[in-house]
Amino acid sequence: MKKTFAVVGAILGVLVLVVVFQIFGFVGEAIEVVQEETSPRAVQEKYEWFKRTKAVLDAKVADIEVFRSQIEAVQRDYPDVTQRPRDVRISFNQWRREAVGIVASYNGLASQYNAQHAMWNYRFADFGKLPAGVADTLPREFGQYRYRF
């Protein structure tokens, strides 16, 4: 009987140790992940990604506006489509295709920006001081660019 209790006690002891080690391992891994994702280097890399992506989005908006102004100028100068010279029609159609492509590219990149900003490990952008030399905050979200060409 004593041997049975000793065996059962040993098995229960081992099981308790296994559970304790599993819990500590899980907690330790969670702490490690948080440390990796919130380290100064990781935060800097994420911030730089946001800055680069914002610059690309701003450049796409500028390109779209250039095409939009060219398209509107043709529409203003040649309201009757049948009176447009062949080279103007070719350029007009090319500008429209390129503008639509840039709008689609902008919207895809804006969606990535918004999705990254919503992740827990990018929440640093929602609070705290700005890095030295930074005058304005990054946008929390970019809306879809909506313009009909």
C-alpha cells in the first residue's frame, strides 16, 4: 500500500512539475515576444516603415493629381470627344489607364498601412513622444482614393 501511494505521489509530482514548467515556458516565451516586438530597434524599424509608406502614398496622390489635371484639361479644351485630334485621344486614354493603375496601387498600399497600424505591435504609434526632429504625427489611417477617370 505504501508503495502504491509512493508511486501515485511520484506520478502526481512529475505531472505537477510538467505543468509548472509548461506554464513558465509559455510565460517566458510571451515575455520574449513582447521584448522583441517593443525593443527600440523594432520600434524604430516600424516607425521608419510608416514614414516610408506615407511618403510613397503622398507621391502617388501627387501623381494622380497630375494625371487628373491633364485629363480635365483635355476635357475642358475638347468637350466634344469627336473633335479631339488622334494624338490627344491616345494621350488621354493612356493618362486615364495610368491614373487608374496608380489609384489601385494607392488603395492597396493604404490598406496595408491601415492593417499594420491596427496590429498590437504597432500601437506604439498611438501614444508617447515623437522621435527627435519629427514635427508632426503620422496619420492613423489613410482613406481610399476615390476619383472617377
